[in-house]
Amino acid sequence: MTGLKSGIFRVIATLMPSNNTAGDGFAAQIRVGTGVAPAQGAALAGSPGGEQLSGTSPAANQPLPLTLIDIFSNNVGTVLWVDLGVNALTGGTATFANVQILVEEL
């Protein structure tokens, strides 16, 4: 997306992260950057946005609802991308589903 007015953006992301190992967790955070967006499954790229939130799957693959919010600024006219970074905590493999992302220029 490209800022046209202020270059100040709000991002709200809802998702259902989980871990495939009972008792292991996940961490999720909004990421923003310019240039080419990272491919799915690639290493984390860009700058972290907002707070990193984490949780623990009480049962294998049991998703937990999570909402991430960030406000960031960028130069008007500069193309940028928004992504979600999710990683496993302790062990297992973290994944997420049912993602909805709203990005609006303020």
C-alpha cells in the first residue's frame, strides 16, 4: 500500500494461532517494511510493529483468538507491506488460521 495523505497507518489483525504440541506456545507480531514483501514461511523481515503477544496451546493444534494492533508512520508516496510473524515458543510448530487484517491511513 502507499500512503496518500498522512503516511500514518493503523493495522488491526485478528488471527487464530496454535501450536501442534500440547503445552507449547506461540508468539505473534505485526511486521512492516518497504521493498519486496517476504514469501510465506520465510524468515522474519521488516520492522516489528506493536507488541508481541504470546499464548500456550492447551491441546495440540487448539487455536486461541488473538488481536494485534499497531499504529506506524511511513513517508507519503512510499510503497510498504504489512505481514504477520508467528513463531513457536518452547517447541512444536506454530501456525495460524482465520486471518483478517485491516490497514487504514489515518
